[in-house]
Amino acid sequence: MNTHIERLVQQLDGDAGASYDARAELIWLGTAAIPAIIDGLPSLGGFGQLTAIEVFQEVSDPRCGPALIGLLDSDNPTVREWAAVALASLEIDGAAEPLRRAYRACLDRTTPPDWTEPDGIRWAMTALGARSPVVPSLTARLRTDTPADSPGWPSAHFTKIIDDLADHAQLILYSQFWRVDAGRTYCVSGPGLDWQLDWSAPWEHLVEEARAWSLLEATEAPVGEDVFVAPTWIDRTDLHPER
């Protein structure tokens, strides 16, 4: 059995069909496969490691925690991002400080804060209580008026939220739109504005530039009683965290 599992682990790096089949069988084997996956992780390439992370999440075995923490030092940014998200999804004890280090390393590499890796790490830190987003009172109040399972704020409040966040020195990175229909949530295409900020500029300038772009987006955004908007924003401390 161990030899068979080891062979499956190596197949995670194979072509898409073989990798998918190996992934499915490893998930079916469950916790019995976890030690072999952990042992084989360093020998896998980026694709195989990403697939292994998917197996870890499906099996939900906390023994994979140290291996996931180790992947935060990977040379592959997508592997680092997926490892961070998995650590939070699995609620791995002791992951908060490694995630903070991974986020600082991201900034040291001058990775723009709106790229997916720092975004994923921030989400993971927030989920584990290692980061507390700043939520101004008006924005919080508008959110409490929506159902608990809503994917964001009613789109009718988008302009108010933009101004409230910017007035409290919060920088909006991007916004996503969702439609809720018969209890199901669907992604809705937004205006598709693709702005880029000069991250060397002063924080106040960045906030106001993001406000201007977001307000322009609001003029073209989808609206309706069943449409919700979920902005993602950061605080100054997210760009300049304490060492």
C-alpha cells in the first residue's frame, strides 16, 4: 500500500489526466495517504505541490500543517498563496506568525498588494485572527442591514461605502459583484476597470486615487435589489506592517 501511495504522490506532477486521477484516489484514501504526501512534497514541482495542497484541504488532516507552513517559503508565488489559504481553511494552530512572515516577505519582494499572493495571505491572516481589517462605522452599519449570508453590501450603497472607506484612510483595491437568486450566488461582471497604482506614492495619494477609480466604477456598476458588491480594501498598516 505504501508503495502504491508513493506512486500516486509522484503522479500528482504528471499530465492533467494522471494528476487528476491520483488526486481523486489520494482523497479517497484519506488520512492514510497524508504521511506519504508530506514526505513526497519536496520532490514535486509547482503543479504537483498545488495539487497536493488540494488533497490536504479535502482530507482536512491537521498533520499537514507543518508541510503547508514550509510551502510558504516556496519559490512559486502561487504555491505560497495556496498554502496560506489552506492554512486558514484548515485552521492550523501556530500558522499566524509564519503567515505574517510570509506577508512581510511578499512586501520585501515589492509584490503589489493587489496581486493574488498578498491578497490570499491577508485573507488567511484575517481568517485566523492575525489581522483585523478596519471597518468604519457607516460601512459596518450598512453591512448589518443585509442578510447574514449575503456576499457583500447592496450595490445601491456602493458610493457611500467608497467614500466612507476613503474618508477613513482605507484603500480600495478592487470590487466584486454578485447576484443572489433563489438562494444561489452568481458572480456578475463589473465595469472591468483595470487601474494600477504607483505604490511608491504617499498613502494619502493612493487612497484618493483608488477612491476616484472606484467612484468611476460605481457609475457603471451593475445595480438591482439582488446585486451585491464586495470591495476589498487595505489599511496603511497592510502596506507598512510592524517588524
